[in-house]
Amino acid sequence: MQKLALVVLMAAGLAACSSTKLEEPAPVATPPAQPPVVQKETPPPVTPVKTVDLDTELLNAANAKGRTVYFDFDSFVVKSDYTPLIEAHAKRLKNNGKVKMSLEGHADERGGREYNLALGQKRAEAVAQSMSLLGAGSAQVEPVSFGKERPAVEGHNEEAWSKNRRVELKDK
């Protein structure tokens, strides 16, 4: 009987071992997931920053426009051709209240001394007023006249006279 019980037990054990699980692949332990490797971007090369001196930039821009305003015969009306020049210098003065300019009015040789001094003064004041309207402080510009005493060009013809009817903008 013992043998019989042993045979039954073995048969039951064999029946249990004959499950279909042996035909399935054994589970494989997977390693824990690694976070993805993120490659850091290389920063772009650093471009050196150019320091800008605004006063110098404005001075260069103003000088590029010129420093002389020319006038028609017997006139102190500022021509529209000179608006960019006056705007550039007015902007410079407006930006830096410490800068001061002398506006030197001139005339050609025709006419009397007193008349040409007055005409040169009116020309200088016309440029000063234009600059003031564009933001330059009235204390920053000083209109003065030299009349016909300091010609830019010597000569007794229209070509010379046209160069002498002027206002020169000079830093103080």
C-alpha cells in the first residue's frame, strides 16, 4: 500500500510538472530604465561687444553732414538743403548739455562793413533758432558775426562770394 501511495504521489507530481508553462519562455529581468543621455549644446562663440561712445558717434555723424551752412545773396533764410546738417548737430547738443558751439556768421565782400556784420549776425541767429527748435539748448549755441572780415575764399566773383556767405558751426 505504501508503494501504491508512492506511485500515486509520483503520478500527481508528474502531472503537475507537465504544465504548459515549460513551453513559455522564462521571464527575463530587465534592468531599470536609464534616463536618456542629453547632450548639452555648445554655446555659440561669444562675440565681443563693441563699446559705443554716443557722444563720439553723434559727433562723427554730425561732422559727416558738414559744419558749414551756405546762404543766398543778401539772405539769412536757412535753405532746406541744410536741414540734415542742422538736425545732426542739434541732436548732438540735445544729447550732451555740456557741449557748446559758436555759430560764426559771414558775408561776402559786397556791401558796407556794418551791413555785412548785421547780415552775418542774422545768419548765425537763423541757424541758432533752427537748432533750438530741434532741441538744442539756447545756452549751448552762441551766434556771432564776422561780416566780410574773414572770407573763406579770396576772389571777386560769384564762385568766391558763394563760399563766403556762410555760417560755420564750431565747437567751443
